[in-house]
Amino acid sequence: MAVTLKPLSEQTIVITGASSGIGLATARRAAREGARVLLVARNEDALREAVEGIRLRGGKADHLAIDVTAADAPERIGAKAREVFGGFDTWVNDAAVALYARLDETGIDEQRRVFDVGYFAMVAASLYAARELTARGGGAIVNIGSILSDRSVPVQGAYSAMKHAVQGFTEAFRMELEADGKPVSVTLVKPAAIDTPYPEHARNRMDQPARVPPVVYDPDLVAKAICFAAAHQKRDLTVGGTGMAMTKMSNLLPRSADRFMEKFFKEEAQTTDTPAAPGAKDNLFQPRADGRARSNQDHYVRKQSLALEAQMRPWTTAALLGGIGVAAGMLLSLRGSTPRRTDAPKLLPPPRAHQPDGTDASASYAAGIADEGTIPGSEPVFSERPAGSPVTPNAAEIKVVQP
């Protein structure tokens, strides 16, 4: 059965992990584009504030405060969506918790919590959403992975392992649904480093406050990818060209990538002087201060990702690149077909050498001419009027010579 997805403006979207970061940015963007959104997270106050903000801007939103690890969480979320919006068309699994700590300093209960929230809750929600969407005639499931789904980094081992598991499940689940002809699109979105409160919320055993290493991207780019996947069937989308390059390098040169990570992604690369905002620190087991899509850290944030645009619209990108290639070819062809002058140009006397040894071929000399339009250290001298000329010479007849 073919997968048919509604336009975003006609959809109801369930978003877990919606009280901050990527989830909150996605809820706001989807609402701006006309979708009805159900925000799900643990923090009741942050959810209420987010919903009020969306409604004040004319959007349609509601919320459910629940821990997604609860045994009946998917059913309760689905019931809430039916109660307020009549059901849902897209389910976004964004909820996750994390910690910055070496694996030998991470307890099994902490690792289990990372997997309970980020993996097992995602599995339960995906299985439930697929059944509901099949009964409704189709829809989309969007799971949030990470570039750490492909490449682990030191100090974030537990989170990297969980995101690897998210990717493994999502790929297998997509294939099974496709093989059964189910009308459900399954997309994995893999963000690079994103400017969210993630490092503030993570449990941290480093000596300094945590951060995500650069290059850092705006969370609205991830929201854009998620909203696109809700309305267009896509296998996966990576947000951030630097993250894509890193994962490709890891696939081609895994041992070199290991050494690179060992050298440049140690604790020094993942710490900052900016402490977490008051009340936001460590939400591994309990909800903390929420309500912000972006971090409290002062760093450069990229607002665009050409790599993401190319993934969302590959044919348009190919056409543009092809058009550029054709235009370049035409220009080269026209240049090559320009008739050459048949009359030999008048040659100027060779310039004086500008170096003590009499040579005249340094790059700095050429650069000086290009930048200034003159020969460094000299002034041009115009030739006299040609002997016997009855009239004043034209500018074209004046030659530049050296004394």
C-alpha cells in the first residue's frame, strides 16, 4: 500500500520531549504552519507555558504531562490526542536524557535510565503509533536519532550507545512495515550539535559545565527537518553538514576517526565556563527547569544548512547544480569561440627587475600589481608624441615605458 501523507496544515502531530529544545522548536514551527500539536513531557508548568505561547500566536495546541517510560504512556498520549483533536497523523519521538561521564564512571542504573527514556519508550511509542496510523489509513513516525547514531564520542558513551540503538530499531521497523505494505512512513532525523539546553539538562561528571562541541546549529533547522518528514516520506535526514562529513569520514576511515575523537573530543572540547541556568541542571531522573528551545551559552550558531536543503529536495538541488554546470559550459564555449585578433599587439619594453639579483618572478610582486594596478616602487612614464605626427596623439597611441 502506498504511503500518502497529509499536508502539514491538515495534520495533528504528537511530539514527545516537547518542553524544551528540539521538541519545543518543532511544536512551535508546526503550529506556525497550521498543524495541531500535542506537546508531551514531564514538566507540567513548562508545557502549559509553551501551549499558551502557541495559542497566543493563533496556533492550536494542547499538552499532556507524563513520563514516557510509563507502561501505558503511548495509550494515554493517544487517548489525549483523540480527545482534543480526534486522533493524530504524525508521531515524533524526541524525548531523551543524557549524561557527560566516562563509561567506567557511569552506573548501570544511569545507563538503564538513558535507554528507558530514549530507546524503550521510543520503541513502545513507535509500535503503538504504527498500529493507530495503519487503522487511520496512514501517517508518519519520526524518530530523533543523532550523528552519534553513527559515531560515538568519548564522555557521552551511554548516550551514543542509545542513539545507535534508536537507529537500528528505526531501520528494521521501516523495512518490516514496508514489506507488509503498511501505509506508514518511518523517518530517522539525525541532528549534529544543536544549540539546545541538552548540556544543561545532562548529568555531568566533568570538572566544568558541559557543552556541545562546535559547529553548532539552530534547533529550528531540526524542527524544519521534522516538519518536512511529517509531510514527505523520507528514509532519513541529517541536520548539519559538519555532522554529515564526520559520519562519512567515520564510515570510510573508522580508525582515523577514532584517533581524531580521542585527540579533539576529550573533556576539554566538551566543557565551557558558562554554568547551567538555575534549576536546569540534571534531569536524568526528575524534571528540571524547562521552557527554552535554545541554550544559555554564548557561541556562534549556524542558522542554515545547505546539506539539509539538498536532502529535502534532491531533484531541485541536482537541477540547480546541473543548470550551473550548463551555464558554465556555455560561457567557456562562448569564450573559446571569440575571434582572435589578427593584428599582433604592440609589445611593451620589459620592466626593470625589482629584486637585487635581477629576477622578476616573486608571488608578492605579482600580488602587488594585482592589488594596486601599478608596479611597486615606480611611476609610469608616458612616451613622447610620435615624431612627425601632425596632431595630438590619441590615448590609444600612448605607450607605457620604463625610463
